[in-house]
Amino acid sequence: MTRAVDHGSAQVVGDRLHRAAPPNAWLHVSRAAGNAALGAVHQAAGPLSAQRAPKLDPAKVATAAQQAHASADAAQALSMLRWLTGLPWPMGALVQLQLMAGVQVGVDSSGNPVQAHVFPGQITEVAMVVAGVHGSEQSGVEVAERLLKQLMTTKPYFTVVIVPKLFPGNVDSRAAWEAELARKQSGIAVGKYQQLRDKAGDIGRSSAGQEDPNRQFPDLGKDLDLDRPVDAKGRLIEPSNLALLGLINAFKPSRLVSIHAVKNFTQAGIFADPHPSVRNRQLAQDSDALAIAMAKEAEKRGVHVAGNKRGTAWSSLYPGQDPKKSAEQIKRENAKGRSLGQWGPSQGMTVITVEVGEQYRSNSAVNDPDRAAELEAEAGVIREIFLGPPQATPTPTPAPTPAVPVQPMLVAAAAAGVGNVAATDLAQRFMRYRRGMDGGP
């Protein structure tokens, strides 16, 4: 990310967000070191930023810049808090519980809090999990929620950051529609559900008046400009995606899985996203192998992955995707902007996209008695393979152990929502303690 020298002028947006990003000097951490490691990847059709950008309202740009700065600072604060989990008990355990329970790192367009959950792993290398990019894809959100529960009792190999509802308002609006449908027509067939969903207009997919939320990322190899937070097409990026970009910059994950849902079962699967924009052949090959390994294991557990099958062969490409597309074809596909799956690999990240078969949850109106087991299995595959040790160097599977050795009362306190104030207070107390030890002000 890039920010102006006078970043102290950035104001925290909203009463909720200011708790996650208090205006303390120690929170303003330089992004320059991370930027130096990022190379530019150019697409055959040319950068979208070279196209004519829309005219923007200066007032809206200023508001978006404030949101971008606030989210960046909140993400940096969260990144710093994870190192406090090594403090002696009970402070380290309290910090870890708060990180696992969730800390606010931003807001969506309606002011709903965007929460991130952090799980310290066996190594410090970070893997990120994102769901709720499209609020209509409820099954993807449920997979992320089930993964959260699994990680509460089993320590992952990677240090994990999970955002289960990137666009919480959109997720909640679709959940309300689904709940009302279940109340009125419980036990319906999938076909009937699809008809009703399509008639309603796929509620919650995107924010009102906004572009597809998965087409709002910077151009390939480009960092986010905090003072002018626009996407590859020159449009202002929504606050939820600003929060995600802040987390990526602060934690610098080596891999990211984005959990979505497709409107049928024939295209469901686990994909390396995407091949056409990736020139790093090793990154593409590693992503390909990881996606196929996940898909094969998922099929064994009863998960729909028909989209990965080409007859008897396996593929990590979306159905119909041609890895040798022409520049003109790519240009047409990218007319709406850059996706996370395109932008991430250009930053050196392995990006895997999970497409759950169909959008409905396990408690929906649809008569699908195996749904809960399928979504639980999908979460398990992500935990064991994507968040697990590298397949090339397998290690004995350890018996599940509690993530933190704490008293039940502390777990209950975290589950009840200790709040960002508690985590921030712990961080501030620790910094004051360190300053006293070092003789600083």
C-alpha cells in the first residue's frame, strides 16, 4: 500500500471502527518494506488502468481515503496483537482468545462491522480464508463458519486469518430472505429453490448501485493507494474490500482461499485462480497441484466437485476456461475489472477459489439431509490440506489439541464478545510496559 507522508490526518470512520484502529502513534507502521518485494505482472491485453477512468467526486474520494487509512491501521494493529499471544499466562491466552473470537477491521458500505479472526499456527507464515464476498453465497459463508469452529479445537499448521463475512450487510440481507423462504416453504426441492431465487433476483450478491464486489481490485502488480483507493478501472473500492486489502498488506499471506458458491452442482469444485494472468510458472504449477489435491480429497468425502472433472481427468481450471486465451478474449473478460483471483497471484500469492455447489445453507428451505455433512467436509478439506503442512513433506497427523490452555470461563468470556476494547487495552498496556523496560517515553 502507498500512503501520504501526512497520514496523521486520516480520521477513523464510525464509532465501531475507531475501537479497532485507535489513533495511537505506534499503530502507524510503514508499508514500504512490503511494497519493495512486490513485482509487476503485465497482461497481454495491457493494464486496465491505462483505460479511461471515471470522474470521481472529490468528497467521495476523501471519504474513501479515510476508510482506507482506518482499515489499514486496524489491520496493522491486529497484526501486532498476534505477537502478544506469547506473553505469560493469562495475558497471552486472553489476547489469543480475543483474536480467535474476532476483531473488527473495517465496515461495509452500510456501517456493519467486518470481523477478522486470527488463529496462531505451528509456523508464522500466514494463510488467509475469505468468504461472503457475494452475500448471496450462503453455503460458502457456512463453510467458513464451520472452519472457524474446527480451528477452535485444532491448531493449524499455518497462522490463519479468517474473514467469514466480507460483506456482512449483503450476507445478512440474503440470510433474511432465506429464513423467510424456509418459514413459508420448508422442504422444497432444489429446482424449486432455484426458481424462487432467480425470481427474487439473487438477493445479496452485491451492494446496491455497486459493481461486482469481486471486480474491485487494483491492476495486476499494483498496490492500493490509500489516498486514492480506486480499482483497476479507476472506480472507488467499497469499504469491505478496503478492509480485505488492509489485512493482506498487514499479514502478507503466502496463500489465500476465497470461498464462493455456484448456482448449480455441475460447476462446483476447487480451482486455481486464475491461470491466464499468472506468468510465474512455478506459482501456477503449485496452485494447480494444491487445487487438485483438495478436489480429490473433497470428492472422497462426498463434496460436489464435478467442475474439476474432464471425463476421467482432473483439472484445476474452471469449466470452459482455456489457459491459452488470446489477449482480446482476456480483455473482454476483464471489462468489469480485476478479481481477487487475478490480483492476488500478481502479488506472489497462491490463490485458490472454492465454489460450493449451490448457494443454500444446511438449515435452508431445501430438502437436503446431507447438506450439513457436505459443508463440514468442505471445511475439513480446507483445514487439513490448504491450512495443513505441505504435501511434499508429510508429517504424522497429531491428535487434536486445544488451541489454547485456558479456563472455561475465559472461553465463555471470549464467546460472549469481550470486544475490541479489551484487545486494544491489552496491546496498549503491553506497549507501555515495553517502553518502561526500554527506558522509552
